[in-house]
Amino acid sequence: MLYVSGNVGIGTTNTGNYKLYVNGTAYLDGVVTSGGNITPTTDNAFDIGSSTMRWRDLWLSRNAYVNGNMGIGTTAPTVKLDVAGNLNLSSGNGYYISGNPVLNGTTLGAGIANSSLTTVGTIGTGTWHG
């Protein structure tokens, strides 16, 4: 074990204010834990993963902010949230537009009136009962 009371530079003698400064590519075999923020040095300049080396799971315990379009099941989203495939709400049953309820598991909200879906009813054996 090596103990250094100052800063350590690998591939550089200029460590700035960093405890560990690596100039070049680093390979870490094991778990990397951070007790603080992981922040890029330049805004909008780095990706996490690549098209061939992707992260398997992403676990978030708070809010996520995406500046742009997000795709689930698609690599070319065209709107803020673009889902290719089925969507399941495992809890809750509401759909909102601008904070106003327009559809839920049992009723149609007032905001749906401008669409072609305007009546609540049931479909039984292929016949609409509205």
C-alpha cells in the first residue's frame, strides 16, 4: 500500500487541486463508488457508454432531467418521450396534459373533448356500448 499525503498524478505532474489526476485512459476492475457528484469538465461534452459498450441498468433514486428527446425502445426519438412498444403504468392510472387530467382508468377528462375519443363506454364482443 502506498500512502501519499498530497495529490497524485498519473501521466502528469500537474494535478491541480485533485487528489488523483489521471492523464490518459484508466481501467478500473471492480466497483467505483462516489460520495459526491460525478461532473464533466466541460458542459455537454461527454457520453456515458457508446453504441457498442452500453450500461446494462440505470438506477435513479431522484428525478432525472433530459434536455432533448428520450427514446425507450428507439434510438431515434422524435418527441420528448418516444416509446416504441407497449406502455404499462404499474401504479396510478392517470394521463395528464399540462397538469390537467385528460384520461384515467375509469373516466375521460374534459381535456379529451377535442379528440375523436369523447365517450366512456365498454366494448363487448366487438360492439361499442357508449
